[in-house]
Amino acid sequence: MSKTNVVPLASHGASRETLFARATELSADFGSRAAALDEAGLAPVEEIARLKAAGLLNALQPVGIGGGGLDWVDGLRLVRILARGESSLGQLLGYHFVNAAYIGWAHPDRAKAEALAAETVSRNLYWGAAVNPRDPGLTLTPRGKDYVLNGRKSFSTAARISDYINANASLGDTIAGFAVPTDRPGYIAHDDWDNIGQRLSDSGSVEFRDFPVYAEDLVGSPAAPDAAGAVLPTFNTPLIQLVFVNFYLGTAEGALAAALDYVRTTTRPWVTSNVERAADDPYILERVGEFTAALKASAALADSAAAAVERALSKGHDVTAEERGAAAAEAYAAKVHATHVSLDITSRVFELTGARSTASKYRFDRFWRNVRTHTLHDPVFYKAREVGDFALNGTIPTVSLYS
């Protein structure tokens, strides 16, 4: 059951400047405690409550219902800002953005979709999902005019902190999608996430035992697994990939910032450097310059890809599969670049800080552990292949929960 769904908003309809200022302030605070948070590896109940109180969960919701009215380019920048302080919290904000928006794209009943959006803002809900496509899946069984849900998902990010989730399950020979609150009986979030990175992402397994699903929870009619669906709901994949891009880059930016602070305050100059401060070492300066340039380039590519997806998404239900595919290819190019840049920088910042910085009390390795853990979510070489096939052959990426 959620423990955070009663947190009030600090204000409704906060401005863009206010939202960015709050994200920056929270990121700095999370960063100051990140080593201890990483070591504890607890579900971030307090931290999500603070995101809620700051109005950040509703940053992309329409101004008319109390949201911030930001577009996806700015929303993803917020993800990047938070990840500088603590990578998992950037991930969690981005996942919420996509999961909450999905209902508006997928629900055929506009009134119901708008009602869920209004409830999301008024109750300050955090949205998760139970849709990991590599698990065998969940089973929905009719019970009277409604249903019960049974099954288990091995990974479900924000398992214990979600107030609402999107899920899908087999219903006979069809697949049914639905949105349900997690405070119903039969929702069991297991405390079994114990990976080397993203330790605050609350990505353990979830189990459903005769969990009630009502007819009004369904998002559209159940359909055959191979049925051709609408294009608009498939934007959840390029956008979730851009969430990955931005929290990878935010993590790398955080790693570099931490390294620069350590160099200024703690790193000693090498004995043959002929300088009095490590900050004047020409080799350190060269590496800082290379890392900074790489991050700026990757962030610019990320913003450009987000703008491309935003333009396609703005066409609503008129968007074509080809337009979606071209925008997705932009997102996946950013994913390839951000993966390589973030892994490189988070592992090589130790070249700036020196041997003493490997002391466990600093936990500087958390930046690399976070990126390394999540970049295995789906192999980057498959993303590179999709980008290459689009560039060389004009083949748009096959639609799935991964592409």
C-alpha cells in the first residue's frame, strides 16, 4: 500500500522557473546525502513525498487542472537535474511522467482520461507500472461483471511507493490494459531489490493475489496480442528511452561535479606535475575539458531528440507510424550516445580524483554503478542497430515496449 498519497502540493500550477528552482534545490539536498542514501538502499518514501510537495510530479499536467504545463523537453530536463543529485530519483520522476501521460494517449474515453489526470493532480498521485514484457505476465479472470488479477512481475520500479499503476494481463486469448490504485487488497510489493545500482529505485517484484479489477479500470477493450493498435500510445517507448537518456546524463553530470569539488578541495598534485594545486595539473584540466565537452554534446542531442518526439506527439491521434518511427530513431540515437558518454565519464572521474577518492566513505563508485545497472535494461547495441537500419535503409523501429 502507498504511504505517500496524502502529501499536499506546495502550490498549484507552479511556474516553469519555480519548478526548475525547486528541482535544483532538491537535487542539491539529495546529492549531499546521496552516499548515505545509496548505502541504506531504502524505498525513497520521504524523497518522493518531497517531490510531491514541490509540485514536480504534476509538472507536465495542464495548467487548467493545477499542473505546471511544461512540455516534454523541459520535463526531461527536470529528470536530468534530479539525477545529478541522486540517480534513482531522476529515474522515478521520469517513469512517473510517462506512466501518468500514457492514460491520456491510450484511453479511448476522453472523459475518463481527463478525470484520471484531474485526480492525479488533486491527490498528488505517483504513477508506476507493472508491464515488464520479459516476465510471463499477469492473468485476469472474470468474476461476475468484474475481474481478479493474479501473477507476479520480477521487476516493477516504484513498487512500494506507487499510488496508481498501469498494467496489462492476459484475459483468455486477449490482452487487457488497465489502471488501478495500489491500495486495494491483493497488491503485494516485495522488498527484494538488492542490485549494485539504482538502489533507491524501489524496483523489486510485485505480486497480485486475487487483486480486484473493475470494468471501469480497463483502458480500452481487450484485444488480440498481435492486433494493430493506435500509434499515439506507442510514444511511451521513445519517451521512456529519453527518460533513460536524461537520468544517465544527469548521473554523469553529478559524477563530474562531485569529482571537480574533490579536486578543488582534496586531491594532491602529482609529484612531477610542477604545480602547487591539483586543479592546475594540465592533464586533469585536459580530462575535465573532454568530459565537459562530451556531456554538453550529449545533453544537446538529448534535448534535440526530445523536441523531435514532442513535435510528433503534438499531432495527437493524427500522428503516423512513420512520423513516430522517425522521432523514435532520434530518441534512440540519443540513447546510444548517452549510454557511452555516461559509462565513460562515471568510470573515469577517478582519473581526476586519485587513489584516495576510492575510500568507501565517498561512494563515488555509485555513479558508475547506477549507470551500469540501468544501461543493461535493454542492450545498447540493439538500439544502435535500429538507428543504423533507419539511417541506411529507412526502416522505422519495430514497435514494442523496448523500441
